[in-house]
Amino acid sequence: MSHTEDSPTSCPISSEPDLSNLTVVELEPDERVADYRTAMRIANVEAEKLIGQPMLLSWYDRDRDFESPQHASECHQGSAVPGYVDYGIHHGATLKVDIEHGRFVFFYLFVDFS
């Protein structure tokens, strides 16, 4: 009997979140982004161009290993999907702005303020 026949049937866990309902924008500015505040300004401008009236739902700053909502990943220890990603997706995000390959990541929702 082979090893695979001895192993119980398993369902693979997806290692990537489902971003199929989001517009994903990946930005790589010519100059390295100085800090989170600069990255947020860049992301906000991009979000306003693409969806008009954005509301920032969640974000991640890899330099400081800090996310919002704060502690969102605590419930995702060992999970393939970080908490800030899960929060953004499940709270209606329509746009993900990724700056410098995940260094800064922002999830936005369109909000009609009229």
C-alpha cells in the first residue's frame, strides 16, 4: 500500500484569500515610500481616482508589523489569511491597494455620501 493510500482524505486549505470581488491595484513608486503616512496618502489618492468616495476599512504596515483593525490577526494565528485581509473582504471592500509588494496594504469600500 502506498503512503497516499494510507493517508486519510484531506481537503486542502486555500493559501490565498478570494479577491475575485475586488479591484486590486499594485503600486511600485519610483522612489521607496518613506513611511506609512506617505503610503496612506498615495493609496487614498488612488482610491479616490478609482471609486470616488472611499472608506478605509483595514490596512497593514509591514515596517511596523501593525494592522488595523488592531489585533485582527490574533484570531487568525496559523491561518493562511491575515486578519486585516479577512476583515476587509468580509466588510465589503471593493478595492485593495498594495504598495511595494505588501509593504503597505489598504482595503477600501465605496461609500455614497450624497
